[in-house]
Amino acid sequence: MTNSESSKTYEDRRYERLMESIDEYLGDQGPDCGTGPLFRDIQKACIDLKSYHQECVDSFTTVQDYFQ
């Protein structure tokens, strides 16, 4: 990480990553670019994240149930 990058806040770096990702979908040309693929991949990411976090919640619940 360069000195310039390390002086940026987490929020600034997160925003730049988001902007780069959106630009890959909307700023490039090709069959897997545009709003359709962007929305498709956002939906898929939300489904995958929901599943992952549900597994975490299930694990916490299992541990909590053990102590009750």
C-alpha cells in the first residue's frame, strides 16, 4: 500500500473499489457488461451473502442453545 493509499479512510477506499466495480460493468463494452449483468451480479452477491450470514447466525444459535 502506498503512502497515498494509507492516508485514505476506509470509507474512501471502499468507495473507490465500488466505483471501479461499477465502471467495469457500465464503462466497458462486451456481452457481460451493462445494467443487466450488474443487477444480476448484485442479486447473486446478496443471495450468497445472505446464505453465508445465515450459516453464521445458525452457528451462534447452536452455541447459545447449548448454554440454555
